[in-house]
Amino acid sequence: MLALVVIGWALARDIGHAAAPTFFRRMDPATAGAVGFMIRLGTLVITGLAALRVAGLNPQALAVGGRSALSCWASLRSRRSGT
């Protein structure tokens, strides 16, 4: 699984580097940097999900775990702010 994530990371980096000149020609530098980041992030998310799928984790377990983590974070945040 780790090997798949590392390969995905390298792939995302290479896609970002390959597409960067096109973005910088067609957009202002700030927008091009943000678009490049979003493409790399999307590639990493897809690779991570594929690696978890190969490892045997079903999407429902991932969704439930993410929802639980988000609700815990929101609860801690509200306690810290005093509301």
C-alpha cells in the first residue's frame, strides 16, 4: 500500500510539473499555482483512495470514519470556544 501511495505522489508531482508551463502561459501566476495545486491534490486523493481499496478498506468504512472524525473535531472546537 505504501508503494502505491509513493508512486501516486510521484505521478502527481510529474503531472503538476508537466502541466505548469501551460497554466502559466494561459493564467496569471497566482491562479496557475492554485490550479496546479488542486490537480496535484486531486491526484493524491485518488491515489490514496485506490491504495485503501487495494488494502481492503471499503468506501463505507472510510465515509463513516471521516464523519466521526469531523464531528469529534467540531465538538472539541465548540468546547474550546466556550459555546
